[in-house]
Amino acid sequence: MAYRLLTTGSANPVPQLQKSGSATITAGNTSVTVSHGLSMLPEQITIAPDANISAVGENTFTISILYAQATDVIFQWFVTPSMQYVNTGNLDGGSP
């Protein structure tokens, strides 16, 4: 799992905590639960290849496909938290 601190590029940049990783739906199954590690609801979840995303929570989300496949299907995922939940004062080591 990757951990990155990015800014929006605006005149007053706001840090964003983003996480990414991979998940595998194993052969014969149609879903996998992913632990995203944000400890808050993500605002955006991006996955590749395209599939259904459901059961989004503060710690996990589920990736599902319509039909079970004969081989494993590997997904790359990327999550961004809602900025209303990010305490920007602590991301750079400063006080809130």
C-alpha cells in the first residue's frame, strides 16, 4: 500500500492523503473486500480494470464482477478521502 501527500495545486494548496494498492478476485469468485486504510470514508475510489464498487466504509470497500472467471482478476485501486475529514494541520507535522 502506498502513502502519498499531495497538494491541489491551487494558490492555497490543501494537502490530500491518498492511498493505493491492488486486490485480487480469485478464480471462481465474484468479489473481494479491500482494506483501504484511510480510517474515514473515501470521497473517490478509482479501480482498474472497471468493476462494481459497493459497501464503501471508513476502512473497506468491495469490488465485484458479474460473472466468476476461470483465472484470478487483479485490480489496481486508488482512494482519496473527503477533504472535510482531513485535519491539514497535522499532515505537515504542524499543529492544527
